[in-house]
Amino acid sequence: MKEFAPGKINLALRVGKRRADGFHDVDMVMQSISLADTITLEEAPTLTLTIDSSALPCDERNLAYQAALVFEKWTKIKPAVHIHIQKRIYLAAGLAGGSADAAGVLRILNRYYGKPLSRGQLEEAAAEIGSDVPFCIAGGTQRALGRGELMRPLPPSPTLWMVLAKPAALGVSTAEVYRALDGVKDRKETDTDACVAALEHHDTKALLSALNNDLEAVTLEKVPFLVALKEAMLRLGAEKAMMSGSGPTVFGLVKDEETACRLKEKLRETFSQDLLLDVACTEEEYYG
Ligand code: ATP
């Protein structure tokens, strides 16, 4: 069996107060993108996991492995399968790669064992693994509140083509970025309602002007190269450029696939730094 595990970008990311449990309240618009990992499942005597990336462990430290254990806890079914993950989503990049894999493993195990869990139960189980995992169960376009686990469906975003760019050697710890945000004085919070209204009115222009991410205040300050990357994207033809999640991935939105491919090449020519570059879009048919 095979399952796609799409990454996400945030169209809006507003961070509220730090809560007693250490998490922050958020109000985000999350959007699946066509940059996806691929998960395959085969029958096996016991649970095993392999990944085509040597940077990731294949044991309980891996969110995909944790997902298989959570599935067992919820269903009392001991998975006897071999799971393999082909990684394409950049690591520690603000694209929810680990969460996407965890959600993909929950989905594929549920399918393999005859759907013992409903979608609601899958989302609840997913919340035990991480804040972004419930969103990744169904993906698409959703508003996420609480610590990210309380979701409301939104009308799908218009098709947005983009170039994703991430300095190859740079990863960011989401927890550290949230901690650092508490120290930022007088910050202006993202207007998530404006983003939601633009989606409800299918208004691409309003959507582009509503895009905003509170976490840029921390990561762009820490990594000035990302400011240069955003500026270059705008100079080279992107209509809007923004960081996804806690970064460091930056996405530049353009009008179509051809323009995205051209922007990707121009970025490769402009920077000597080793950049991971991909063209992606928000259209469902491309991510599974
Ligand atoms: P988010 O946007 O949800 O904060 P991210 O894109 O910033 O996520 P991930 O790529 O999900 O970050 O990785 C965060 C950490 O999770 C990494 O440091 C990595 O070691 C760990 N991890 C565990 N399992 C996985 C997995 N299957 N894929 C990627 N990272 C994983």
C-alpha cells in the first residue's frame, strides 16, 4: 500500500499567549502543498521502519514510528508491517515533515487494518503525537486553533504556485522559536480573520495581502539571510514571499507553474549558498 504525506505552509500564523502547559495558543490557516513524502507499507512479521534519509532515526524517536505505537494503543492491534518512507519534505524546515509522516502512518495503518478508527478518532490519536499532526490527517485548507489541534474546515485556497527555498545546512527548532517570541516586545499579531475572509470570498488578491506569520519576528532576526532570500524572491518576480511555520523555509508565490520554474532557476543563479529549491502548489490533485 502507498500513501502520500504532503507538507504544509501557513497562510496565516498568529501566536497568542503562552499557556500553563507550556504551549502557545495559536490561530493559524494551514494549507497542504504538493511537496510530499511517500509512505509504503508491506506485510511483515513485526513492525519495522526504514527511511531513505540517514539524518533520521528509525526507532521511537521517529514521529512515524510513534504513530504506529499510538495506532496500537488506540486499536489494540499490534502492527505487523514494514513501513518505508521516502523523504522529500525538508527536515526541521517549518513544513511539518515529521507530522505529515506521522499522520500518513496513522492513515495507512487504519486503511490496512480495515478502518477501525473514524476520522475524528484518527485526529484525536494524532494530537497525542504533536500539534500539527491532526491537521495532517485530512490536510487541505483548515483553520487551526488551541495549540494547533482544534480544526475548522475552510474553503480550499485558490491554486497557488510557489517556490520553496531552504538553506540546505540550516534547521530550526520550533520550540526555541516559540520561546524566543515571548521576549519580543510590542509585536503586531497576524489578522487570521482577514485571511479566512479572503478564502471565504475566493479573493486571491485579498488573500495575498492577508498572508502573515508572527514567527518571522524571531527567525528572520536570527537568520538575516532569510531576509535577503525573501527580498530576492520579490525582486525576481514573486507576488508575495513569506516564511512557513517557524522556518527556515521561505515560499515565494507566483501566478503559474512556468513562472515558478523560472523563479527557481533565477534563485539558483543568484545565490552561491547551497539552497534546497522546489516548485510546489496547493492543488489537491498534485498531492495525492
Ligand atoms: P513543524 O512545521 O511541524 O514545526 P518542522 O518542519 O519544523 O515541523 P520536522 O521536519 O517535522 O520540522 O522535524 C522536526 C524534528 O522532528 C526534527 O528535528 C527531527 O529530528 C524530528 N523527526 C522525527 N521524526 C521525523 C520524521 N519522520 N521526519 C522529519 N523529522 C522527524
